[in-house]
Amino acid sequence: MEQPSSLTFWINGKLVSVNNPDISITLVSFLRSRGLTGTKVSCREGSCGACTVLQGRLTGPNLDQLEEIAINACITPLISLHGSHVTTVEGVGGTRDVLHP
């Protein structure tokens, strides 16, 4: 697999750019290194669901349809997220701001 020179995606609505991303880093490791610790690490094999996040991608012939799926962050390579929107538990809302509708 050829290593990409840069990676751009969104986490909880904020644009993230990573130059020369390490192809061995998983999404959960990246999230936790950025202080987003609501995504938990438990089984490290994708079977328990503690690391579940929402991945959104634009699809369709005109890229006008949003497809959202639940993914296991512990087994998702960071480099597979180019152009994606990732929503973690922190992005759903909280009592300090307002609850997500």
C-alpha cells in the first residue's frame, strides 16, 4: 500500500489535516491522542462496540447523497477516512451546550 502524503477529513464538524499519516495508526488511537477519549478501547478486534463512531461520506453520481454508517474505530485505518465525516460521542452533544436533537 502506497503511503499518502496528506489526509483530510472532519471530526465532529472540524476539518482535520494530517501530513504524511502513518499507515499503521487506527482511528481510535488518533482520536484518543487528540483528547477525544469518549471512544473507548476494549477488545481491539471490532467485536465489542465500545469504539463505535459514525462515518459519513457523500455518494451518488453527483456526490449529493449522504451515507452514514457505524464503524469500529479500533480496526479502521486512519488513512481510509480521506474525505469522510466522523462523529464521535463528543460530537453528539452534551449538557454543557445543548443536547443533540
